[in-house]
Amino acid sequence: MRWLRHLFAPSARRLFPPASLEAITAAIAQGELRHAGEVMFAVETDLGPAALWRGVQPRDRAHAAFAQLRTWDTHANNGVLIYLLLADHAIEIVADRGLHGRVSAAQWQEVCRRMQALLQAGEPERAVIGAVEAVSTLLAEHYPAQPGQRNDDELPNRPQFIG
């Protein structure tokens, strides 16, 4: 069954047309004004046959994407990747070590749950923007923007297509 889902997965580029990409990019940039963390969104349509054969799970793929996109490469180790694997209807959030012990697994799962509900309702842009806003709120609690503090944009705000 999983093979069929990956074979007939919806196109990420059709699900997120240019106008949606711009809205998501703007939401990430706006959210990062509130905190000193970094947020990335990556979407992958499906996994290739070799990954499926090896039984690669969405969480494993999200960790690989976290490394591939260098989300870990921030000064304060507070990058967060929101990862969507369309074929498996899977949402994963991978946070760098600077957030361990600060944000609970239940908090990340709640962000994923809300995003999943909006995706199921057929609102992919709203789902991602809502997740970005929720992650930004969590980051602002632990890494608030400080007046006069330099806040470099260390990672791209534009959504990343993988695969």
C-alpha cells in the first residue's frame, strides 16, 4: 500500500504554487522578527524505490533533510525544520539541540496535529502558515528577539522542495 501512495503522490509544486510559496516565505520572515531562532519548511512528494525498499520512515527522512538543508547550522543551535512528506501524509518537526528540554514533544505534536487537520481540510497554505506561526510562538518564548540585538537571517525563508 505504501508503494502505491508514493507512486501516486500529489505533486508538491502543484499543492504549493508560487503564490503559496511567497505567502509561506513571508510568514517565516515575519515570525523570525519575533524571535532569535530559525524556521525552515521543507516538502517532499515521495520517497524513491530504494528508500521504500529499505523501509525509510518519515522521521528518519526528516532528520536527513534537517542535515541536508543545514538547519542545524545556526549560531544558537535553535533551527527548526517543519517537514512534510506528502505520500505518507506525514508531518515531522525536527528541532536543533538548543531547543531540547525547552519545548516538549507534546508541544511539537500539537503543532503537527493542527497542521494535519488543515491539510486534510484541503488548505495546505494555511496549514503551513499556521505551523510556522505556532513554531515562531514557541521560539519566541525561549529565544525572544531582543531590542538592539543583531538578528541575522541564517537560513533561507523560502520553502524547500526535496527530491
